[in-house]
Amino acid sequence: MVQFIAKRCAQAVFVVFAVTLIVALAIRMTGDPAIMLAQGAGSVTEEDLARIREALGLNRPFLTQYFEFLKGLVTGDLGTSFDGYPVSQLVNRALPATLLLAAVSLIFSVVVSIPLGIKAATAKGRWPDQVIRIFSLIGLSFPNFWLGTMFVLAFAITLNWLPASGMGGPSTILMPAATMGLILTATNVRLVRGAMLETLQSQYIMVARAKGLSENVVLYKHALKNCAITLVTYFGLQFGGLLGGIVIIERVFNWQGMGTLAFDAVAARNYPVLQAVIAILSLMIVLVNLLVDIAYGFLDPRIRAE
Amino acid sequence: MFKPTGLRVALLAASVAGAGALGTVPAFAGGTLKLGLSQDAGSWDPIDTFLVAWAAVSTNIYDGLTYRGPDMQLVPGLALSWEELDDGKRLRFKLRQGVKFHNGEPFNAEAVKFTFERLLGEEGAKGPQRSNYIVIEKVEVVDDYTVDFQLKAPDPVLLTKLAGYGAMIVPPQYIKEKGEDYFNTHPVGTGPFKFVTYEPKVAINLEAFAEHWGGAPKLDKVEYHFISEPSTAVAELQTGSVDIVIPPIIPVAMIPTIAADAKLDVVSIPGPTVDALRFNTQSGITKDVRVRKALIMAVDRDTIIKSILAGQAEPIASFQGRLSFGYDPDLKPVPFDPEGAQKLLKEAGVASGAKVQIDVRANDATMGEVAQAVAAYLSAVGVEATVKPYELNVLLNDIIPPGKTGEMFQQKWGGWTFDFDNTAYSMYHSGEKWNPYEKDPEMDKLLESQRNITDRAKREAILKEVGKYAADHALEMELYNSNAIFGVNKRVKGFDAPPDNRLRLTNVTVE
């Protein structure tokens, strides 16, 4: 197990290194932050731009800049954003916000999709199955920004129950998390249903039923545990996708997380911020996948033995 | 169950206010105004930025030596008066006495000297503001309340520039004690509102500075919330979470939503931004002035404004709006005349099916539609136009300055000084970054000749001539001067929309 984790950590380091290198190179190809900063500054001369570049440290060779960033990443100093703000402070504010939103969305989705998926599987072909599948299809067809806007229209503007946007008390997380969560649920319900259907045909389920166990015990204790590997793998992978999708949801709900930070950084060519955000997000995705792998061992003793 | 909704609170407040008016307690003013702003400036230091979003907030925190309000007239700010000496190469300012910064530090000639030495020195060199003020050679303290600006050459726009952005007066002691980084996020000025808290990417909050020299503001508190998504900003306006949405957030398409809400008003006024499709005068069919004129005649710009921009813009005849200094009301836009265009094209020997490429900013949805409409009009006179969207930075960095554009390219411009020199010099003078194609000694001479004159009438005449010269040579297809669109809750009173977004809130109240 220790060797396995060590190997995965080495992989994680490589992934973060590769991803940040690609991002650092790519964003530098898209344009000059000095021009961005000087936009509208009347007659900007080449000397003005050169001065701004020098102040931002952009006149140095790319590798120097990149290794300085890597060094900072290791020592925990993420540098200063081009608008003069310490990146670590920006990240310290944004990361918990994003993690909270992602976690609540994922929990929402898991809690809703497991009972619904099981219900659909046990009622295969009958009306509960049909209804759940139709709703899941509708959910899959919604773009998340549209669903978010509709929520705002309904619950904030028309009913005035919830704040339209912003980040504050528990009421502010309801709509963004429900938007993300519902869209995840649409996929997850189908996944749970499929995995469950397969498991329910196993002989041991027939044995369990023959023993006279209650249906709930059969489903939630025996069947669900065997589906868990598939589900955990998928939920883990989803976390990565979730962090991508959150960019749009964060914008719609003015949620000040990593997505907003990355979006603004791209728009302003704010290299230090974007590099830091990408590095941290990729690190987290690698980490979650590592946790998923470790979870396998707990879920299935056979994997642990290997 | 009692739920304190916005309406109930408002009613409660009104009833309390009403009771006060009837009884002995005076009716209370004050209250909190919440504004939606598209962007967080990141740093509130005047020399660090060029963002309109910075100015929208900071015009309440800082003062300049001069002040320009929504009526665009230049009036005394921290300077009570000024005079030109040495043929305009020295400006002497008499300063207002008894003014204090929010931290208690006195405002005087030393503060002015410090402000400009900082702007023109090492600290200013890191930011984009310095280049606007390099005409200032040095600032000399004559006495505590008199300063001289020694200029390299007379600069007719300097007094306007002193009313905003990099020229905002900053507190010397405070910056020396707390350091530059601290000042970025804890700004102190002499303005009508003082800084309270700033949460990056979320909000900046101010409160009234009762000792302001212009009189105490009527509001108690002001909150600016950063909201970049237009639909989110409008939703916040509809729910009453913000009272004013400052441009540029509200797109033309969302005006009906706001107009339909009985609680809200749409206030729109001509802003500083002008749009044109400039011509490549070096290659392609647009090399010929007759072709350029024909292309301008072929496009019905009034209809484009009415349909695509929902009337939220004004046609222009030179590359400036009507609030700009140098605007010529006698210069009229070229009328829509497709037959005339075809005749001119024929005269210039342009065969039907000739090609032009229109380069636009990919992130500008409105211009995307406008360019398509222009292409359709051009095809009606036999010119085949293709629209090529570029990522903003690529267009501004790699396409326009090195002269790699198609026959036509989008230029969006808007200087807060509202002085045509700012636009014209950058667009038309040889060797300027934004002028990759034109090298015209006559134009250069015209542009240079107005730069050192401080006589307003003379300068205005020359700037009008510049506009006319550009129009005669058909250097660009003028499109429009876009409106700045504010969304305002009707509970806001005393709101006077400024064309430059620098919304000073001294006289604003909320019900």
C-alpha cells in the first residue's frame, strides 16, 4: 500500500509539473499583459510597455519565470498577481468557496441519485423507472448556466426567497449547489440504475432474498456495496469535471471561487494567478483520484490483497 | 411570521421617517447605497490602473486638483484657482486650505509634490498612468498652499487629466508609513467617502467622510459589489440587492427586462466609447480613397444603430462622440447611398466580387452582429466581405500594431478625457502604435500643431480640421458612439448619470 501511494504521489508531481508547464506556455502565447494593463492609456509607447513588462518581471527568460513559479509552489509562495495582490491570499479565499460548492453539489447528487437509481432499477420498465429516466434525460439536456438562470428567475426574482447571487450564509449556496447537483444527478441516476440492474441479477442476491432478508437490507446492504466500486470511481472522476463546470456556475451566481479566479485571470492575462489556480486544481484532481484508488481497497478486499 | 423583506423594511423606514417628520425628530437621511460594478480593480492606488471600474469607486475616495462632474465642465477641486505662466510652460495652482485626508493628515503643497513625484518616479513606472503625465517636468512648492507645475511643453489637456485617474492626490505620510502594498488595498484620499473594507473580487465598502471640503455626503454608506455576469447583475437589481448597476455591464438586449420592472429605471447617456471599422490604406482595394468612400456610403449605419443597438448609440461623423472636445456639429455622417457607392466603385475599377476582410474582436458580441450587417450591405454593392474574429489580445497585440489586418478592422476607443487629441493622435499620427498604415505629413503637422496650444478656441478649430481631414480621406468607416447604460432603482434620488462612469455620490440619497 505504501509503495502504491508513493508511486501515485510521484505521478501526481509529474502531472502538476506537466500541466503547469503547458498552461504557463500557452497563456504566454495568447498576448501581452502589459498591453492589457495599458489599454486606453492614450498614446502608449513601446518604452511604456517595456517598463511595465520589467516591473512585472516579464522581460526575463521564460524558464527563469517558470522555475521561479515552481520554486514558489514548493515553498508555498505563489507570488504576486499583476494587479499587485498576493496570489496565496486570493487562493486562500477562493479555494474553500469552491470546495464547499463542489462538495455540497456532489453530496446533493449522491444523496438524491442513489435512492432514485435503485428505485428505477427495481421498478425496471414500470412507471417509476420511466418517470425517473425521462427526468434524467431532461436534466442531461439542460445547460447548467440556463438552469442556474432559471433558478434565479424563479426563486430570487419572482418568489424572492433566496438571494440572486453572492456568497454568504447557507441560503446563498442552495441555488448554485442545486444547479450543479441536479445536473450531476441526471447522470448519476442512470449510472446507479445500470450498476444496480447488473448486481440484482447476481446469484448472491437471489440467495439473500431466499434467506428472507428484507428488501431494503438486500438493496442497500448487499447490492449497493457491490455497486460501490463502479460508483466511487465515477463520482471521483466527476469531481474533476465538477471543478471545470464550476467556472460557469460560479460566474452565474457570482460565487468567488477558483473558477471565477481562473476566468478573470485568463481575461486579464494574469499569469501568476492562472498558474497557481491550475496547479492547485490539478493537484486536487490527482489527489481525489488517489483517494478513489485507496477506497477500492476498503470496498473490495480482493484489491487490497493484490 | 414576520419576514424582513426589502419592501417591508422600506415601508418601515418610510413610516419611521414619516413619524419623524410629523413629530419633533427630524426626518433622517443617510442610508446605504449598493452598486453593482463589473470588475474589481484589484488595487485602489491611482497609479496602478486604467480601469473604468477603478474610477467609478475612486472618484468618491480621492480628489484631484481639478474636478469634472457629469456636466463635463472643469471646475476647481483641491486647487481653488490656477494660472498659466511662462507661455503655458508653468502652471501655478492655489490650493484649498483646511482640507484633511481621511487619516487626519493635512492636505498641502507637499502632498501635491509627493503625489506627482511618485507618479512620475519609480513607483509610477510600474503602472500605466505615468505616460499620461510625462509632460510634467517637476512640481515645485512655492509655499504651503501654492505649487508650480513646470512643464516640458504646454499641454492643453493637462487640466482635464488632473481631474482623474493618476493625478488623484494621495497622502504622503500614510504611504511612507504603511507602504505601497498596504496602500493598494487600504486607500486613503480627501474625497467625500472614506474606505472601510475591501474583500477582493467581492466588494469594497465606503462610508461618508463628514469633513469633506465640498460638504458632507447625504448617504451614510456605499457598497460596491463586483458582479461580472450581466444577467446576474440585472437579477440583483430586480431583487433590490443592488440599487445601481454601473456600465459597462447591462447589454442592450437586457434593457426591456429592466424597463418592464416598475421599481427600476434605465438611464442611458452617450459614453466615451466610439466604434469604427478602420481601413487598411496600404493594401487591398481599400488603398484607393474612392473605394473607401464607396464602402462607407454602402452601409446604412442608422439602421444598424436602430436595429442591432436598439437605438442605444448615436451616429458619428468623425472618430469621437458629441461630448468630445473637438467635435464638429457641422460635420455630418456620410449618407447611405448604395447607388453612389456602386458608381464610385466602378470608377475606381473595382470588379464585382472584390474581397474585403473585416477583423473584429471575438469577445464583442455586438460588433460581431454589426460586422455581419456591414458585410451584408457591402455584398449588396458587389463587395464580398468576410468577418474574421480575433481573440482580443491577439488583435490588439499581433494584428493591428504590426499592420497585419484585413482591409477593414474594428477599433474601439474611448478616452475618459473626452478630448479628440487622445484619439486622433493615436489613430492618425505617423509611427503611432495604433496607426500601422498612414504616414501623412500634412496630418502629422495638424496634429502636432494643436498639442502645444492652450488657447481652447484655436485648438478646437484645429481638432475639427483633423476630424474633417480624416473624413475627407475616408480613413475609417465611422460607426457609432455607444451609450453608457445604467440600471437604477427608483428609490435612488439625486442620481445624475456621468458619461465617464465617474459617479460621485455626494448628493445621492436613497428612500
